[in-house]
Amino acid sequence: MFNKKKHVAPKATYREVWTKGDIATKLSFIIMGSNALANKQWVKGLAFLLSEIIFICWFIFSGISALSILSTLGTIKTKKVVYDAAQGVYVTKQPSNSVLILLFGVLAIILCIGMIYLYIVNLRSTRHNYVLKRDGEHIPTNMEELASLFDSKLHATLMALPLIGILFFTILPTVFMISMAFTNYDRQHPIAFSWTGFQAFGNVLSGDLAGTFFPVLGWTLIWAVAATVTTFFFGVLLALLIESKGIKHKGFWRTVFVIVWAVPQFVSLLMMAQFLDYQGALNGILQSIGLISHPIHFIDNQASPLVARITVIIVNMWIGIPVSMLVSTAIIQNLPQDQIEAARIDGANAVQIFRSITFPQILFVMAPSLIQQFIGNINNFNVIFLLTGGAPMNNNYNGAGSTDLLVTWLYNLTFGQEQRYNASAVLGILIFIISATVSLIAYRRTNAFKEG
């Protein structure tokens, strides 16, 4: 018996669809949905047709204007008083609102791209119906098309609303923010601003902000590494300690440490800020037992930068260790005990078992999570903002303190006295580039990726 291969008809090219198709098929290249309507696929056809009509009306009455003015971001940059000869009076013209112009311009571009994609979908649908008709196969009816939305195309139906939300609440703000990096939008130009190319990038990387950017970047990377390593290492040690055979009431001890994590982070940080204050409980306790004679500045503006940085790392350990402890506990409980027992029979002590068996397997499982934690620590706004607020301030920095990360410095540039929105946008882009580069390189080097 020989297996007979089913003959698959070749797909038609768009040239063939145009030259050999009927009138409705040809019209679909100009009037979207024509072919679907001709084949009584009413819902699909009307959806395409109405989308095209609405887009054309919007484009004529609003889209062309939004795109044309996007190149200048408004022609009136300052308030002007001009003489209106027709009325014989002086008229005050307000500056153009470049923020709205940029926003609607970016939205217009996204809508145009979306319409192009919808037009391509229309052509693909037309070609599909043409091939079915050419080969004498059944063309789905309107009811069959609707039924497919809840069967073979259920994934597309369920993803439609989330994708629209991502488009308007993620992609649009992101493109808008990236666009601001190429303008002079700042305190001196709060309403009307212009395109300036890569000037804002130059200010951050080699201009007046470079003396702040590179030191803050260095501390951000040091902080991210230290915060990730300490919480992971001590979380693993805590999990090993609790899972030791001599420890009783393991569930109680796990619960005690999980409570720290269960409390909302901002509450814990605000409490720790009060605890570490110059007149806080910690200084009072240390003085009462005679360890210090004068209060220590831990996190205020009079603190040493080194002391403040060490303090935020320690406080982050208090918050982050329970998470690593929980994950490590789950891994330790599922380790192959036969390997550990074999190592003990061969004379390996606890340190050797941890170094050669336990730790490598924990690291193998948690490597992707550690990369995620590292990127999260680069953008760890809460710990710095709620604990120190960037203090102590550094006179050599422009709008940043000694404990500020790139993300908190970005916040200061946006909402502080500087109000350099373009520089903030540049920082946002650079933070994304750094995070994406580090995560991709690190993830591709993990054993979990290589063996996946």
C-alpha cells in the first residue's frame, strides 16, 4: 500500500487575484470588504467597509492636519499680539500646544499603521476566498465565519480587546515618550517646543548632565548587583537553615519571615525610614545600650554616601530575602536525595554538598528569576524614593542625590525644579536599552536557556 499525498493547491498571488478575479474581488483592492459582501460574509464585509469609511472621514477632517503639523509641532512658539486688519483690533495669539500636537500626531501614525494592517488582512481574506472559489471548494458562510471566531479563531477573539488596550495604554505612551527625547521640551519650553534631533541625548551623555549620568549609572549597576546577590544568597542560606533536620516547627519559622514580605512594601519602607531616622528607634536603642554616644545619620541629608548606600542595601535584604527563601525552599524540598546520600557516603561534608549539589541546582532553576530580579532592581523606585528620597544630596550632581538610581533621577528631572522632560525621556530610553541588553546577554548564558 502506498500513501497517497493529498494535493495542495498553490496559493494565488495578488497579481493573479487582480487579473483573474471577478468584479467584487477587484473592488476589494479599493473598497475593503467587497469580496466578503459578495460571498454573503456580511459581518466581515461590513466590518472592513465601515472601518475604511470611518478612517477616510477621519483622515480627511483630522488625520491630514495632525500629520502635517507634526513636522513643526506648531508654528506659534511664543505668545504674540498681532493686528487684525479686518476687525481693526489687536488680537493675542496663544502659543501652539505642542504636547497635544505630538500626542495626536503619534496617534495618527499608529492609526495609519493599523489601517494598513487591516487593509492587508482584507487582501488576505480576498485571496483566500478567491483560491477556494478557483478550486471549487466551499466558501464559509456568514454563520460559519462567526462560529469560527469562537472555535478555530478563538485565540484571535480573546486577544482582540487586550491588544487594543496595549495599543492605546502602552504603545501610544511609549512612542510619545520616545518622541519627546528628540525635542527641547523642558521648563523653558513648557507649552510650545520644537524638534531638536539628538541634542537631548548629547546633553545626557556628554553635556551638562553627563557628570550626573555616569556616576548614577555606576551606582545603579552596583546597587542592582548587590541587591540581587545579597537577597539570593542569604535567602538560600535561610532556606537551608530552616530545612535542616535539627530545626523544629519549620512552618512557624517560614511564616515569621513571610510576614515581612506579606506586608505591603511601601508600609515596610516607611516604617524602616522612621526606624532609621536620626531621632528614630535604632539610634535610641544603640545609645541606650552604650554602643554609640551620638546618633548616626543613616539616611538623611547629613549621612555619609557610603553609609546611606549600605543602609539601603541592608533594608532591601530585609524585604527581598523572604521571596528568595520561599523559592529556594521549594527547590530544596524537591532535590534528588539519592545524590545527596551518595555524596555523604563518599565522605562529603555539608559545605561540599552545598557547593557541588545543592547550590548549582538552585542556581539552575532560579537563574531566569535572578535576571528578572536584577532588572527589577535597576528600576527599583520604591526602596530609594520611600527610604532615602535620594539623600544625601550631592552638590556635584544635577538634580540627583548619592543614593538616587537612574529611575529616581528620571523622576526628579520630571517633577522637580528642573522639569527637563526631554532629558527624562532620554533616560527612559537608556534605561530600557541597558535593561534589555543585560537581560538578553545574561539569559542566553544561563544553563536553563542552553538546555531548554
